[in-house]
Amino acid sequence: MSASFSKCREKAYAVVSYIMRSSTEIPILTTPGDNEWNRCPNTSLALSNYTKYFIDIEDYWRNIHFLPSMIVRSKLRPENWVFYYSRVLFLAINMVHYDEETPDIEANSRLQENLDWFIENCNKYCSDARAVMMFGHSVAGASTIFYPIHQRLLQFNIPLVYFTGNGHKYFVKRGVGKGELPGDYFWRVQVDNGKYAPPIQITIRGNTVEKYYQQDEFYNVGFYQEIIGDNIKIDRRGGLYSNIA
């Protein structure tokens, strides 16, 4: 939604939450962006609305699908969530945009809490993981949070793909933050504006050599497809792009 249009009224959150819950039997997880929180006229009320309609939204599917029982939310920042499945770490951080030249106390503390959340879960899972899928809205604070994250990844030799939405134009870029810092194990995927383009599908290749080569279609890289880290495929061909080979 657009904060300038919706004014972050409670009804806007309720409508989106209803659409999610009524549209699919597959659990949906969210992470806040600028238009759900920090660009709202009343940020405290906006966060309250976001919490009411999207925190623990996975509980709606708890009796339908196994995934919700795996999801753990941060006690300090419940909008941050994590689950570990098939040796892949899935993790979300609250990375709404802010002015990097004049960060405020809230922004600084939130970045540190996001970093602590990643380190806590990487300590639990990264030694066994084959990939990390991380979700947030922006790359504000790249040197504060993403460089330490990449330094941690160097110890495990596993790829991390960070999905963002702040710029609203699709690209895949290698490198920490905006790409200005080198990152052998760090990729950023910026997704399109949702009303103009379809969701993207991520395929993470199996964890045995036999499984790798049984999945021949993994190597059929065409328009709107990317291979990351030798075992991750980003496929953007669905929806509006369904006719693209």
C-alpha cells in the first residue's frame, strides 16, 4: 500500500491481511517496508497496526501446513522471523529505509538488533547450512550490518541472497549492501513493484551430487533467470512473463 494514499489507516492493513489469508493455503510471511511503518503519519500507530495484522499471521495456516510450526520470531522485534529447512536458513530483518547521514537512536538500535538476530541464528545453523535466504526492505546501513554479516559468512563458505524491495526495479547484484563493498558470498535481489510484475520463484538445488544432475532444468538459464552461487536459481518468468522462454 501507499502510505500517502492510505494514511496507514487500520483498514488498509486489515484488507491486505484478509487477501493473504483468503487467497492461498501456503503460509505467507512479511517484513515491514516504508509504507507500512516509518513513512506513516503516526509511526507508533502504524507499527501497532502492522503487529495486529501481520505478526503471527502464520498461525492462520498452523493446522494446514507444517511450516508455521517451524517459524520462530524475535522476542525483541517480533517482525523479525526465522526458520531452518532442508539445510537452508530463512531469516527476516526490519530494514525500513532511513537517512544514513543523520541516523537517529531508533535506527541505530534497530540495525544492531537486526545484526544480533542474524548472528544468533547463524551461530545455530550456518555451520550446517548450504545457503541463507534473508529478507528486508532496504540496504540502509550497509557498513553497519551487511559487512559484519558477510564477514561471518566467510567462515562458512555459503551464499547469502538478500531480497529487498525499496527501489521497486528488478535486479540481481553481487556485493554487500548497494554493491559497493565486495562480497564473495553475498548477493542482493531487488524485486519489482508488486503491481507491475509477478512474484519470483527461488529454487535451491539439492544437497547431493546425484540430485544436482537429475534436475537438468536447473541449467536451462534463459531470459529473466539467474544462477547464484552454483546452487540457487532466481526465476522471474511467471505471471506477466509467462510467455518468455
